[in-house]
Amino acid sequence: MINFNVPPMTGKELIYLEKAIKSHKICGDGEFTKRCSKWLEEYTKSEKVLLTTSCTHATELAAILADIKPGDEVIMPSYTFVSTADAFVLRGAKIIFVDIRPDTMNIDEKLIENAVTDRTRAIVPVHYAGVSCDMDEICAIAKKHNLYVIEDAAQGVMSTYKGKALGTFGNYGCYSFHETKNLSMGEGGAILIRDKEDVLKAEIIREKGTNRSQFFRGEIDKYTWMEAGSSYLPSELNVAYLYAQLEASEKIYNDRMKTWNLYYESLKELEERGIIELPVIPDGCVHNAHMFYIKTKDLSERTDLIFHLKGKNINCVFHYIPLHSSPAGRKYGEFYGEDRYTTKESERLMRLPLYYGLEESEAEYISKSIKEFYRLYKRF
Ligand SMILES: *Cc1c(COP(=O)(O)O)cnc(C)c1O
């Protein structure tokens, strides 16, 4: 069976893990955390990067920093992972779902402004498949209406928009290093902070509401409880794994991009004949080969194709069930305007296996099997 995903492992992970264990520092904010944060700050040119236990927690931290309160409204796409909404629902916010663009599956920036009310506090763009939303437009709307921008860049590590790293446009950007993402530490994430004045508060919330981070830097002589906070520090054990991945990030990126391009080139023929659709990368966006998807004619064709590929020992999967149609989404949110594309496009989308180390011959076999499906059943 060709798996849909295999967690990346590049060689140095075990060495660093052993090093972390032998240093007798396995809780948070040790040497590896320092190195990873610095690496990410330099790579993304962020004011500050704090590692967290997940992207979900990074988003929760962002929601606390933005002081989201009960009754506030937060605008986001419905086509996203539950965490995007959860972080704000936990603060009592109402989620306003806005339709997506069919080309990138990202929130349609042209529909956002109409959804803004005097209760709106934040816009949460999600960079699906590591392809950027229209950040110029989104940041302009946020500025005009004095709203926070919190980027769900869980899938956007190493992607850029007009040359700038995803996660650095909004007040806060949230990364994921879950095992399904390009760079991994099992479970983990990071928050990117744009403005200096938010850094101290973020450190406090992340450290159980204490100023322990300042204490460890020797800036104060004892630490104390300053704010309501939580525990969002990842263990050095996980971070040691991530450090190996960051060091090998170019290798991982190139390997994934090779597979992505192979899929694109070999399936282009089906797109040119109007049989399927392939991902669109708008001008100004450089993606990170996080995901390769195709769009079938409709749900029933997708179901048949997934079944056909299972028979060929290939595990292809669909993706999000739109949040607004879920029980929690109905309870905590509301779809603003017409659902023109969210449901329809989500039903057509199928993801292909894509991970570090997927063999070229496997990727070729997968595209061949997709073409075979259309030849056999769709008479192309
Ligand atoms: C993976 C993902 C998350 C959650 O990341 P975790 O690190 O598992 O919490 C959130 N949003 C999107 C869009 C994701 O793809």
C-alpha cells in the first residue's frame, strides 16, 4: 500500500534526541528550542517566534493576545481544519464563515469586507496547501476596519507571498509541525509575532501566565504570576527532532517539490482535456509543495476514483468537511452570504500521497493509475 503520508525523518533526529536526553534538559525552552526559534526568526524575518505544543495552541495563544471576548465576531473560511475555529470559540467568539475562491480554496478576499460588522474583531486567513491568500487585500481591509489578522499558516511553512514568509503579514502567524506537515516534531507548532510590544505578553501567556521567560534571561530576580495563561511549551525531546528537520529543510522541500512537479506534469494532460482540475498558484505566491490535489467532476466521481485507487494499493483521501455544516459549526458559527464554492469544491477535491521520501516510481504509478481510471470508466 502506498501510504498517504509518512512522517519525515532525515537522519539527525536520533542524534539530537539523544543529545537532549543526555543534557538533562527535556522540559521546554532548552538549547534546541533556542536554536529552532532563532532559525525560524531568521528564516521568516519575524520579530519573534515562540515554539508551541501545536498550531492549535499557537492559534489559542493568538486569540488570547488579541483579547477575543464573548460576542466578538471572527471571519474565516469554512473550508479549514477545526482548530482555526476552535481557538476563537473557546474565547466565546462567534465564527463568521466566508466563501472560498475555487482556484486556491482560500477565503475569497472580495467577500470579506461585506461580512464585517461593528462586532468583528479579527480576520483569520488560512493558507490552504501552503498557497497564500491575497494578503495585500486582507491586510488593507483589516487596517481600514481596525481588525486583527491572525494567519493560520499551519500548512505554509517555507511558503512566501511577494517574497515574504507566510505567517509574517498578520499580527500573529501560526505554524504547525504536526507529523502530517512538511517539517515535523510529532506534535508541535509556533507563533510568529509581528510587533515587538506583543512579545512579552505572549511569553507570559505561554508560560502559565508567569514572567519566567524574563527570569531565565536574568532580566528579573524572581518570577511571578502576571496574567491568565496556559502551558504551551513543547518538550525539548520534540524540539530536538524539529531541529534536525530545520537543518534538512531544503532537502525536504526539494524532495516534495520534485513529486509535486511530477504529478503536475503528468496529469496536465487530463486537465487540458477538461477532465480534472489541478492546483492553481497565483502570481506572487511561492508554495512549499505541502499538498497535491486534483478536482474531479463531482462527489460521485471522486468516490469512484478513491475506490479505484484503493484497489491499486494507493491511499488517496479527501479533505475538510466544511465547518459550517458540522454540529459545532452550526452552534458557534454562521455562513455569511452564499455558499457558492465551499461545499461544491470540497466535494470534488482529492489529495494524492505526498511526503518526503516518496519514490519517483511510486508517484509515476499513482498518476498512471489516475489516468487509467479515466480511460476505463470515463472513456477518455
Ligand atoms: C494541521 C492544521 C492545523 C492544526 O495543527 P496542529 O499542529 O495539529 O494543531 C490547523 N490548521 C490547519 C489549516 C492545518 O492544516
